[in-house]
Amino acid sequence: MTDSLLGRWRAEQAAAAELADPMAPLVTLGTVATDGQPELRTLVLRWLEDQPALFVNATSPKWASVQAQPRVSLLAYWPSLKIQYRIDGTVTPLAAERVAASWRLRPAIPRKLDQLYERWAPQSAVIESAGALQEALATVSAEPDEVPAGATGLAFTPLRIERLALADDAPHDRTQALAETQWETQVLMP
């Protein structure tokens, strides 16, 4: 880990998972669309050793957004712990081998969808109906010979990490650490 707050983020995510917090593996990704509109979406955050990573499809609007502007924000909130993290940083594409290794571990439906994005309709495209999607999914193997070309991943490099621990009968505990200060933890006014 590059700093204590990054390590704490990962440890507290694991603690939330142990408490069966359904939000434990998730983050909200904030980007700016190519038209300048801020966008948010919830994704699964994965860890590749000590590197946070996000896996997306190259047909998705979020891929276009991060290609145009690689500065992004993540928000993680775990109700079971009453802890929130806001993390600002940059994303860079992962090597194809890293994407392939992770892609093969994904559940069957996301693997099938990655194939449909290339063959049937890009992610977020308007489609005929949910029934048509189910029919299309039935035509795709969950175990393809090759990882679809559009399956991509993003390594997330934090530049700023802010932690907020909510308290019922006391001021909230709010701290931050910045890459530019060698990850020195600073206390913030709640």
C-alpha cells in the first residue's frame, strides 16, 4: 500500500464485506461526459494486488468519458460501518493480459453481455425490449474461446483520499491524505 489511508480503505472495505454489507464491493464512479455533463454510476471495485481497478466495456459511455478525461472520482459508502470514502484520481487502461485474467472470473451474465455489446448493441443503447435482450443472451456462450475485444479495465491511481466516519453523538471524524504531500494524513473540519 502506498499510504495508511489507502490501506485503511481496503481494510474497511473487507470489514464491511465480513458484515455482509451489500455495498462493500461497490463504488460510485464520477466522470465528466464528452458533452461536459457530470455522470455517476455504480460499479464493482476490484483489487489487483494493491491496485484498485474497474472493469468496463469499450462500447460504454463511461469508456468514452475516461478516454477524454482520465481524472475521475470514486465514492464508497458502507452503511454497516457508517464510513464513506471519497477518492479522486486518474485511470489508465490495464494491459490486455490483466483484463483477460479478471474477465474469466466474472459471473456468466456480465461475460455474455460483453459479447453482446459487440454483436448486438453497444452498452447503454436503446433496445427493443427486455425480452429481446433475454433472447439474445440465450444465443451467447458464457465460456467463449476468446475475451471480447471490448472487455477493458482501468487501473485507478488515487491522488486524494478522504475518509468520513459518521458519529451519532460526536463530531464526525474526517481525514484526508494527498499524493502531493506523500500521503500525510490531515484532519478536516467535519
